[in-house]
Amino acid sequence: MASAASKLYADDVSLLMVLLDTNPFFWSSSNLPFSKFLPHVLAFLNSILLLNQLNQVVVIATGYNSCSYIYDSSSDSNQGSDHGRIMPARCSNLLQKLEEFVIKDEQLFKEGSREGISSSLLSGSLSMALCFDEQIYRGFFDQGHFILNLAVTMHAMQILCLQGSSDGPEQYVAIMNSIFSAQRSMVPIDSCYMGSSNSAFLQQASYITGGVYLKPQQPNGLFQYLSTVFATDLHSRAFLQLPKSLGVDFRASCFCHKKTIDMGYICSVCLSIFCKHHKKCSTCGVLKLLSVLYALCFGWVRRITT
Amino acid sequence: MPQVRIIAKNFMDMVAALPAMKLDKLYENAFICEAILRSLPPLAKKYVLQLLCIEVPVTAKSMEEWVLPDGVSKHRVAIDRLIQLRIFTETVDRKRETTYTLNPIFQTNLKKLLVHGVVLPREPMPSNITVRLPSLEDLQAFALEQWECFLLQLINSSQSERPSNISSSMMKTFQRGLLSQRDREAPRLTDSGFQFLLMDTNAQLWYIIREYISNSEERGLDSADLISFLLELSFHVTGEAYNINTLNERQKNIIKDLADLGLIKLQQGRKDSWFIPTELATNLSVSLTDSSSRKQGFVVVETNFRLYAYSTSKLHCEILRLFSRVEYQLPNLIVGAITKESLYSAFENGITGEQIISFLQQNAHPRVAERVPSVPENVTDQIRLWETDLNRVEMTPAYYYDEFPTRELLEGASDFARGYNALLWEDVNSKKTRLVVKAENHVHMREYLGRQRQ
Amino acid sequence: MNNGEQRRLNGEAEEDEDDDDANNGGLAAWERAYADERSWESLQEDESGLLQPIDNQSLKHAQYRRRLRAASTARIQKGLIRYLFIVIDLSKAAAEMDFRPSRMGVVAKHVEAFIREFFYQNPLSQVGLVTVKDGVAHCLTDLGGSPESHVKALMGKLECSGDSSLQNALDLVHGYLNQIPSYGHREVLILYSALSTCDPGDIMETIQKCKKSKIRCSVIGLSAEIFICKHLCQETGGLYYIALDEAHLKELILEHAPPPPAIAEFAIANLIKMGFPQRAAEGSVAICSCHKEAKVGAGYTCPRCKARVCELPTECRICGLTLISSPHLARSYHHLFPIVPFDEVPLSLLIDQQNKFPRACFGCQQNLLGPGNKPGLRVACPKCKQHFCLECDIYIHESLHNCPGCESTRHSRIPNINEG
């Protein structure tokens, strides 16, 4: 699997989309509580905005029942007047929106009223971030800048996932779709994973899109990790030593025994994977109709990823 | 733009040129720190951020480990720049190891910025005062108009419709180098003046501000003060009104000058006066390479040398007049033609063909900007051809020989010169015998003629 | 400019034989550029006499939606494992200059784009290239999975001469496609410039042969409709279209990139043996079987014969095992679980209940209100009821294949969440 080809970035102006995991089930059990985690992130956002006047930061909250845009630095200046000073406004704006989001997210959960959900809706926030990037990209081209001079500032877009909760297997297809779309638009997905074990989704995402995957060893020094690794603009990445991915295991697991396999049999119609040869694909045998396939897909997709 | 002889230097180069004492004083202002940080090369920014929370000196060796082999030269540039601006202090300890420390004042200021975020230099007008503020579009239009008016006045003082308040002495300083005035004649634009007009707004602004700063001492202003005020100004929010009473006397004077340039709009309230920074002011701290403020193009050039400019601006019309024949003007359309005559007059004024071409390319209308090339090739080629037409005379140092005693000797000599590929001209037909040969072959010629005479 | 001048020089020579150009044959090259583009028609004058370009975005979007709807109705099962031969007609008709710079040049350019797109969308499939010139079909590249080698071979062989022969091309392709395993979908895409075919035997027999072998033949013509092509496509279940201009040609070619609906009897569902090779350790040295040279690190080892290959997906050169990685499979999943087309929100509803609807696009946060705060065009996902702008609609369906709205709700368990 080749990594995304690197684009040439003439300038260090960047548009950073931060996907912030707000899953309460994770943060309540984490070594680094959310209240301590947030100041690191805020300082990091500040430092990005400090580096270049044209930098833009957008924050999307990844909840466990919904996702939402909670902050966009480009709309800052309009709201500054109420609070007098921009920065406290920036913080309070973000925090206020975040709080509203978390409360609403929880209400949605009560409606569903089920056991604790350990995964967040990463696929949703990734999809939203990509739509946003696409819109910025389009806006750039619409202005007819691109032929004039390639050195004209083009926002180098990057996505940073600050994720803690574990992967939700039912999101596998959606997340893979997002990853491929990001790869196509050459948007690197960086990931900083705060959870205890590694996230297979984020490892794949960063590897395929040419981003950086990092699991901080000492969560208390998070800001230093963030500013050292993730504040690097895409232009400078060509010159700096960054954490290398140790290679991702792209072997698949079979549907029948969930074993990781070197060689297997794949159904030509539905692409199910089996470790032994059967006369007929058992998945297809059941799933004749699309509607049935839809209903059951989440069951077998989960099996791919485990 | 290629070949711009006027170098609109960066603000930061000016800052870096300040003496150490003044620099250290500048860093006490948090805005200066921010502006300086933003002006650094990307790698240098990165280093500053990385060292921000590290209190102990970092060895040069460990910093070199951060970069890949490809980036060593960039690394050097970044470190040099940081030392030059006195952000890094370099110390060599007893073990001959070089270490760097971040300037402590700079460090504390940046740390504050990170925790508290960017604080505005001063409170904007409280929202309970109900004064109608101009909208952002109005403000932009105002800035543009003011700037164009200034430029128009700069080119031709009589042409400006609205006299601006810029004092004639100030105007003189700006015009210095751009206009030349022989006694009693109307002032004429110099070569650099014409080039100045073809630059983009940001570059022009830099040029003017640089003149303004370098002349500040004459007006009894400290240049460091002026620089720090201008930088501070760039951190105000575009379109917000600020109370003018928060400024000191000297700053109030500066504000007035800047208002004439369109950097600031002054507004008289019932009790207090307010100043509203425009985009021109807030873009000051952005380095020159950022062309994101580039305006939309407006010129369409066709293969038949006709030129359509969608613009209502008088200045655009004037600029186009520099190198084309403007034929008619509609409300938002200027139609002209690029002709040999119009170009010749441009060349006479010292504008180069490349400058015209790059002006046309940079200001290409979005519709044609999508095409490659945005200006038809035959037009650009023709502009270059006409330009080289003017440079037909070639100077070659030469020697002139005459009064050859015999025709044979002349023919022999010219054949000999031809052998060296040095014959430039001979006059065979007339009775006078004349010959011109390249100077570098004079020695051979003299030897040859000497031999022949024997 | 060079092209323009060349065209003008050739203009006189062409005129007699050039049927397509008959209507504007008398024009000089620069005049023709205006006649074709009609640039003045895209200008409008407003009340104050200022000239404004016309916005034709909504027109484009309507076109796109029509295409999307057509595609979604036919959505059943898809043939994901395809074996496609692209036949390029390089007879002397391909030198015609009604496409600029020539038919051949334009075809090559778009075939290159198509090959890349094809492999992006069908990572498990293979392509081969066949050219026809001087009445002879010639196999440029065998079936293979590497876009680079195809493109390179194509660009190196761009000369045209002689007549075209449909039968020879079909016979050649039939020979190759007949050997492939039964689970694969056999397809031929013919880019036909000529108006005739010069065949050695009865082409009807060849067409029947193709039909029997379940080879789906599609033709894109560059000149005019020909009966035999139409017949071929009808018999074998392919598509036949004529390209009107370059943009249309591109669209027609790219239409073949997404997998076609699978017809049950065309390919038999089967289990295929495939290998999932592991990435070789960094720094290990091995001779790769594809380039036959020693390489350090970065490679994959075939699990069956332990040969080294450089990139995936591919077929092991030594033992013939198909080697892929799990993301390649994942890339095809969106064909299996397509997202439903979004519904356009009717304007009347928007005007009535403007305040109840979200103001910004759920995907990109762009304001959905048109100029002057009038309700503009917008679409809504029938499942999650979120509203999207037209650009996101296209992006979501053509590249992302996720609905951001559906993905950010726990939709699969809690049906019909109605907020508020």
C-alpha cells in the first residue's frame, strides 16, 4: 500500500481540522482526565494560530451519539466585541460550545438508553472534516488562483484526530471510505491516540494518508508532543525527523474463524474472506437481496476488523 | 515580480537591522514578539515553539538531530536568522559545545500568549455606544480608494480629483526616487516610479512604509517606536473602532498620516474620536511572500492584441495607459489595444517587457486565468520582440585603419582580419581605403601590417 | 497558439474530406475558437449596465443529479473483479484533427486518466491494451494490475496508419479473455475513430462468439454512429455512445470506471484464492520479481512462494497468486454499500418553513442561503434528514461515499432520531 504522494507546499499556511474525542466513558477511565487534557489542546490551538496569521483551526467534537462543529477560528473576529478581548472569547466560545455539545450528546444517549458505548463516532467527524476541506479547496480553485502562480498560498489542509476511545468496528467501512477520500485529496490524517492500546483505525488512516500516528508515552506532557510533532506544517515535514510509522499489518482476518491469515479465499461477489475453500460463499448464500445485505453488513464488517 | 529594481524589503529585515539595545527593548512588547515569530522561516518557528517550555540550554548537536539530511541548509538558515534577531543566544561552553537558549523576555511573552491567547492591544469601542460603523466592504472600498487616490496623486499631482491631506513635504519624501523634477518642468516618473506602479498593492505599501520609517528620524521620531507602533496596529481587528485617546501625542500624529494613506479610517463620535484600522493596516505584519491578499484579476488579453479590463478604477486605467492605447471606457470596462507605439513609449519610460507581461499575467481575469497561458503567447512574444528591437545597437570596441598605400594591401589586410573573424567593416568601393577591425585583434593587425610594409 | 496555427495550415487540406467540419469549414482557426466557445453568450448585463458572467452552477448540478439517479436505479449487484481490454483505434481516421490536437492525442490523454481512475475504483481488476492499425490488431500490454506500465506502453506507441478492423480486434481480445477464470467479468471498451471496418471474415460470427463467451463490449465512437458497433453493443450488453466533444468523451470514458451491474449468468460467484503478503522488514535486501533488481526494504513477500514484489495489488510473478492487502478490499466496499441519493428540498417548502431548516450545510458549514438571504438549492439525506449544499452532495456521492449526517448518529440502532 503506497503512502499518499506528497504535495509541494510553497508556504507554511495551514488549515488544521482537530477532531476532539468527547466520549465520557473513555475520559472517566483515562489517566489524564478531560479537564487536564483540554488546557493542553487549547494551548496547542493557540500556538497554531500564533505561528501564522493566516492559519485556520476548526474543531469538531466527536461524541458517542453525534458530532458537531464547535469552533472555527475564521469566525473569531466577529464575536470579539462582546467580550472585549479576543482570546478569552476564543476559549470561552469553544468551551461553551463544547459544553452544549456534551450535554446534548448525553441527552441523545438517554433516548437510546443502553449500556455504555466505548467507541466514538470517528467516521462522522472524519466525514465532516473532509467535506469542510473539500469546500475550502473548491473555494480556492473557484477564485482562479491556481494557474496564476502555484506559489500562491494554498491552505495546506491537515486533519488531527485526538482520539481516546477504542475503535467502533461498525464504522469500519465508513472510516475506510473516509481514509481513501482523504488520500485522494492528499489530506494527511495525523492521529494522537490517548487510549491504552493502539487504535488500528487511526494507524491505518495515518499510514495510508501519509500522516503521523503517535501514542504519547507520558500524557502529562501532551503539549510538548503536540507542539513538537503535530504543529509541524506540511512544508517543514520534508525536512524534519518525525515519528515513523512502524508499518501496519495489512493482513486480513477470515470471517469464519477470525484468524489472521496469509492466504485465503475471497468471494468474487461480496468480497468475504474465508480461510478454507468452500463450494459456495456462505455470506452470499444468505445475502441475496441488497436490503438484507444492508441489515446484516454491520455484523460481518465487525468481524473483519477484529 | 522579476527584475524589480525597487526592493520592497520586509519589515523584519528592518527590525533585524536595529541595534541590539533597541531590539531587546522591542521584545518587551508582546505584539512585536508575535509579529517577529510569524515572520520567521517555518523551521525557525518550529524551533521556537519546541523550545518554548524548555528552560535549559539546548546543544546544537541535539538540534541537528531533529532534521533530516535534506534539511540541513534550511536548518542553518533558521538558526542564523534566530541568532540574528537575538531570539536565540549562542554560547560556547568549556567543552566547546555550542548551546542555544531562547531570549528570556521573548520566551515569557510567547508563553503568556499561548496561555491567554492573543490579547488585543486596546479595547475596541464598547457595543453600547451606538455609532454607525462602516461595514467591512465599505472599509475595504475606502482603503482602496484612498490608496488609489494617493497613487494617482503620486503620479500626477494635478490629475487627482480630490486633494488629499498629505502634506507636501510628506508627499515629497514619498515621491523621492519615484519622480524626478527638472527645474520648471512638470515632474516625470522615473524608471523605478513606473515599476512601482506595476507592483501589487502589498509591495507598494511596503515601499511607502519603508520610506516613511527611514525618514522618521528627520521628523524627530524614534524608528523603533514607529516600528513597534505599526506592528501593534497590525494586530487590531479590521473594522473595529478604537478610542483615539488611548494613543499618545506622537502616535496621534502618525495616525493622521496613515489615515491619508488609507490604512486607517478616522471617525468623529459625539464625545470621542475613533480610529478604525482597514485591511491595509492589519496586513502589515504579514510578510511579503503572502499573496493571499491578492485581489481578483480584471484584465483579458486576446490574441489580436486587444485588452479588456473589467474595472471601474481610474488608477487601473492610468496604469493600462502606461503601455497600451486606451480606446474606450464603459462603466466597468476599459477597452484598449497593445500597439507598437504604446509599448515604445513604455520602454522609453524604463518599463521592461517582462514587467508588462507579468502585470498582465498577475492581473488576469479569473475567466482567462484558468487558461494556460493566461496571456496569449503571440502577444507575450511580440512584446518581447518589440523590446529587443530597441536594443539593436551592439557596442564593440574597435580600431579604425585608413590611408592604405595600395589596394592590394587593403585587401590583404581585410582577408587577414577575416581569418580572425575580426573584420567589422571595410570600405572597398570608394577611393578612400578604410577598415574597421575588433580591438582585441589590433596586435595581430599591427604585426601583419608591419610585415607587409617591409 | 501552435495548435491553432497548425490547424489553420491543415485547414485547407482537410476541408474536402472533413465531414464534421463542413458547417464551419470556412472559418479561420481563431474564428472557430469563438464560434465553438461562444464566450459572449456567457455575459449578462445588469441594471446599472455592468457586465456580469452567468452562473451556470445549478445547471451543472441538475445534470449531475440526473446521472446519479440513472445510476442508482440500476444498482443491484456489482461485478467487482473485472478483466477489461481497452481497444484503441489507431487507423488513419485517428489522425483527424476535429479534436485538438488530434483524435488520437485526446483519446490517449483520457485513456491515461481512465486507467488511473479504473484502478482506483477497482483495485482487484486488471486491464490490457490493444491497438488497431493497418487492419491488424496488436496487443500493447497483457492483462495486468499496474497503471504505470499501461500508461507508459500507451504513450510510447502513438502513431496511426491504415484501416481499422473491428473483427481482428475482437478476435484477439476474445482469445485472451476466454482464458480468464469464470468469476471475472470480461469487458472490452473500444474507442473507435474510423467510420468503417476492414475485416477478413464474417464479423457477425465474431460477435456471436463474444456473446457466447460473455464478453461485454462497449464502444465509444469519435465520428458517427455505425450500425455494426451498435449491433455489437446490443448483442453483448454493452454501451454505445458517440462523443460530441472532448468534455463529453471524457465523461463517456470515465463512465466505465465504476463497476457495472453484475448479471448473474455472466460471472459465476466463486471463491478465489488470494494472498495477503506482509511488508518486508525495513533494511532487508531482496531481489524483486517484478523489476528483477536488488532492492533494500520496502516490499512484500508472497506467502506461497516467498518471492518479493514491490507493490500491491499484483499477481505473483512466480506462482501466480493474486496478492492484495485488506485496504484494497475495503476500497471496494463502497460499491457494495452505496449511499442513497439525496433528495432535493423543494423550494416551496423552503419558503414556508425557512426558519425551521438549518442555515448551514451539515457537511461543510457553508451558508445554504443564496444571495440576499433567499433560500437556495439544497439537498437532504432521506435517512438522517440533514441538509447539504450541492457541492457536498457531489463530493459525498463521488468521492467520500459516506453521509456525514448518518455517520454522526447511532443510526443503526436507534431508528428515526428526530431532534428537538
